[in-house]
Amino acid sequence: TACDSYTWIDGITYTASTSSPTFTLTNAAGCDSVVTLNLTINNSNTGTDTQTACDSYTWIDGITYTASTASPTFTLTNAAGCDSVVTLNLTINNSNIGTDTQTACDSYTWIDGITYTASTSTPTFTLTNVAGCDSIVTLNLTINNSTTATDIQAACDTYTWIDGITYTAS
């Protein structure tokens, strides 16, 4: 039994199973000794492992790949006991990061559903980008606060305030 091919004592390389070849030797008594080859040829095979991953992928060879590739191979043993060579066809899509810069008065409700009332640059939120990988957004928020004050005015008879209304009494 052999994988793919077998070279016998007759010098011929066989690539298929056969039970007909014979070869004549001389035995210890000086007589013919006819040997018949009963050969089973099992075949190796090949295959492709197609994978898609985000940022990195650790394959059966134990290597972590961080870029797309179609060249790594790994040899396994198939059910017939012959080589089974697998080629990795890997597509690596990348995650990305970004910053959402916002300015608001008094408070701001972000995509995380939280209402922030003070400036901050630490909140993050994870979305999925078009490649199906993480897209991590960081909020860079500036909160400006409203102020209140009293406008003290003195006037004779009438006064028109900034709201455009004339009131004629204190």
C-alpha cells in the first residue's frame, strides 16, 4: 500500500492499484522465485480553507495572521493515510477607531443613551463597520453651562426690554 505512487523492484513506478505485475528472482536453491505485486494506491488530496476574520486569525498551523493571504499550507493525514494539503485563503478586515467631538450647552445625550452634564473624553461606544468589524468611537465632549442673571434697570414712565415688550410698571 502506498500514497500516490510506488516504485517496485522491477524499477517501474506505479500510480494506480494493480495485482498483475510479476518479477522473477532466484531463490536460495537456485530456482525461480516469482513474486506478484498486489498494490493498493491511495491518493493524497488538497483543499482550501477559506476564512474571513477581523484584525487577526490563528490558523491550524498555530500562526496568527494579521493580513490577508492565500499562500500558507498545512499538511494533514486523510482517511486513507495519505497527505491532505490544506491551503489557507484568508481575508482580514480591520477594526477602526474614531472620535466624536461634540460641544453642547448644559447637557448632551450621546449614542450610548447616556446624558452627560459635564465635559468628558473617556466614554466609548462600539459600532460595526461596513467590513463587519468593531468600530470604536470615543466621545470628546465639551459642556458649556448656561448662566442666569438679573437685569436691574431704572426708567421713567416706560421701558422697553430686550424681549421687545414695553411694561409700564415696576
